[in-house]
Amino acid sequence: MTRDCDPDQRQVKNIFPVTPSNSPDGGGFTGRFIPDSVCADAVVAGTKDINKMSEIWTMASFARNQGKLAQFELFTFAFVANPSRFFDPDSDTKIGRPIDLCYKGAKGFLCDQVRRTTDRTGKKVAFNSPSSPFNGAFRDISPSRFVVRNTGPTTIYTNVFGTRFSTTAFPGSIKQFISGNHATDDGRIDVPFRNFAANAADKIHSPN
């Protein structure tokens, strides 16, 4: 994961050993940008708003035949604006809760909502309560690049990671299909944020 509350303080952290150990590195295309305890401290200090505790997941799917015949690329950004967690290396579970920052003076609309609920009920809002606005359900997904170019075979074979490409089967290969056409959309497609917990009757809460 990469710390994501300040571009100047981004830091890659290995939380657990890579599994399987030969998994390919996504390089600059993929990653998990997740807030951590450094972000939380800045929020409590008032130098960051609680909205900075968002998550960004970047994904890339591609298959290329050495740049010759077939090419498929899809780059996607997924955003979670109100996650229920952040990485806390000092916690027994390695998880901290943004809602707890609200009771430490964190600024922002979501914390204002939490404090109003507490003022009305006399109780703190639990992180997994349906009353918590930090339920991870306010999301957006933005495909930023889509490319399909193929004037060759429509059946290909790859290994489980998609890092080996062949037009013939090989031991352990996965049979895949790619369209025989030419389509390109290099422009970013912005899908508006949607609150999947907007209906209070659904009682959506963390984890979900």
C-alpha cells in the first residue's frame, strides 16, 4: 500500500509478505493508496480534513503480443471517499477507525454528522453502526484508458499472471479470448460518486 493523504509524504509500505512470492509487480500502473496513522495525526492536528482519509485503488489489465498483433489495455481508478479504516501499525489489528478521529476534534462534514448523532443520543457512534457515515459505501470508479487492437488470432493463452503470451497452449496456461477489432478510448470516463448506503432502511454498515 501507499500512504495517500499528502503527495509529498507518499510512502510505500509492505504490510504482509507477497503471496504468491512470484506475483508480478504492477509498477506504476497499479497500487493501493490508503491513509495511515500519519494521515490520522494530521487530521487530528487540524492540518488535514477528514475527507483526506479516502482510499484510491488503481488497477490495470492488459495483454500484449510483444507489440505485434493483439493488444488489450484497461486502466481503472476506484475511489472510496468514506472508508471505515486506516492503517495503524501500532494497533493490535493494524487497523484504525476514522470515526474515532471525530471524537478527537477532526474537522469535516462527516465528523460533524457523527458529533451531532452523539449529542442527540448521548452515546458514541460505533465504527460498525449503521449510523456511522464511515461505511465505505460512497464510491466512484473511473476507467481512464481502454484499448483493443487485434488483427490476429482471437484465442490466446497466458499464464495465471498474464505475463506470458502465446497463440498455442502450454502447461498451466489459461485459454482466453480477445476481440478481433480495433477500439481506443484514451480519454478519462468519470462516473459520478454514488452513495450505496443512501437508503437508511438498508442499514449498511462496516464491514460491507
